[in-house]
Amino acid sequence: MPQLTIGRMAKLYGLHRSTLYEAVAKGRVTAAINGKGQKILDLSEMIRVYGEPPGQKSFPLQKPTLQNDTLPDTPNVLEKFDALLEIVREQRDELRQLREEVAQLRRLPPPSDAIEKTATTHHKNEDPHGFRSLVQAIRDHTDGSPDR
């Protein structure tokens, strides 16, 4: 439903703005704030409280909906629609094939060279600065020397 400022809604209903401000203040009508900081009222809220706008046979803010018989009868429209439909079907089939391929790849074991690289990298990262080897060398050196 359309939302209008309090002033425009009052004009539509033939009310004074202060009447609507009072209704909002007392909680009879719910208002919101738009991006410009103005209080706005939803038409459905106004219909709930005050009924349909007076003197309106059909609401002027409502956009008319197109009926099937008012659509242009262009022969190219159906051809274009069929072409787009075929493209969508092709993309759907391609997506299905890609998903199957991914599922198959996930079932495969990892390559053996990847396992070796991972193990080598992990071993190097265990002692990245050589601290353990330095400690081991110190221990070896002190174990072979006489006690102090």
C-alpha cells in the first residue's frame, strides 16, 4: 500500500493535518518516519481507522495492472521467450554436470605428492628457527664433557 505524508493523507481524506497528528499521538493511527525525517502514514492504516477515502471510486495512487489482453501481441516476443527458455535449460544442465563433477572429485583421494609436500612442510614448521636442533646440540655437547 502507498505511504503518504500526514499533510497529503489529510488532503486525501479531507481532514486537517492536526487531526492526523493527534490520532498518531494518541496511538489510533500508526506512523513511520521516511528517509527525509517526515512522518508518513500507510494507506492501509488509514483505511483501517477512517475507511476508504471519501469521493474516491478507485484509488488514484494505485497503479493499474496489465491484463493479458492488453499486452502487445508481438510475434518476436514468443520467439525471444523460447530462446531465453532454451538458454536457461542449457545453463541448468551445465550446472547439474558441474555439480556431479565436483561430487566425483570430492570422492577421490588426495594426490600422493600433495601428501609428501604436506608432510615436508609440517616437519619444517615444527622447528622453524632451528631452536630444537640448537638445544639438542647443546645437550650433546654437555653430555660428552666432564662434570664441573
